[in-house]
Amino acid sequence: VIPPPVIHIESYSEDSISFSLKMSTNIKVSGYVVNIYWTFDTHRQEKRTLVIEGEKSIQKVANLTAHTPYEISAWAKTELGDSPLSFVHVVTSGTRPAAPSLKAKAINQTAVECSWTGPRNVVYGIFYATSFLELYRSPHNSTTSAHNITVLVQRDEQYLFLV
């Protein structure tokens, strides 16, 4: 039986988490697959995936949001197959930034100018869809460090936007 890997949180800050991965077995490990999950505005679960080579690993994940719950899951790739999943939860320190104030204005039938207020030097995600279900499950999206973006949409549709 292949045991799950041990995920140990080494440290965390407002914008990063450092963790180590190891296996408590003599089975040869070729690497790990790690998923980091968080929820955006209660509508959308985001995920970042890391593929890590080697047996032991300390990783630092940066560009995170302050005071946000993160779930880290990992499994090991071994000579006998994949291990079961391990999970840990951590909340980054600091104060969560205020939600930006979004304005969306149609430029023409297929373009919408989105602009918002918020802190500088951060990355914003813009999510849009024609229904709440689509906004939750599979929205169109884009990222920018600016405070505005023009998105292309289908004509004759109404859209919901989040930033």
C-alpha cells in the first residue's frame, strides 16, 4: 500500500505559503502533483497546479491574497503508481483587500469596457458569463495588473461581470 505524502506548512505570509512534501515509506518517489485551491468571491473556485520532480521538496507559492483560506492537496508519483491524496488548509496572514468597485460599459455590440478601483501592483481577474451558472462553472476570464480592460463578447447577449 502506498501511503499519502506528508504536507507540512513551513511558513506563510500575506502573499505566500511555503510547504514541504515527503513520503514516510521506502517506495521510490519520482515526483509530486500539488493543487492549491481558493474561492474567488464565493462564486468561483480557482486552482493552481504544480508538477514537482524529485523525492523531497520544499516549495514556495507566491502571488497569493492576504487573509484568504487555501487548500493544498498533493499526491506522489511512485515506482508502484500514484499515492492517495493528502490535504492541508492554511489562511494567509494580513488583511484581505477590499473588493474592487466594477463598472462595465458597452463600447459597441461586441466589446465591453470594464474599469474598477483598487490597489496598485496586484493582478486582477475579470470573469464574465451570460448566466450565474456559467459564471460559477466556466466563465470567460482574463487577468491584468491595470484597472481596466476591454473584453470581447457575443452580440445580442447579456453578460454578468466580476473583478
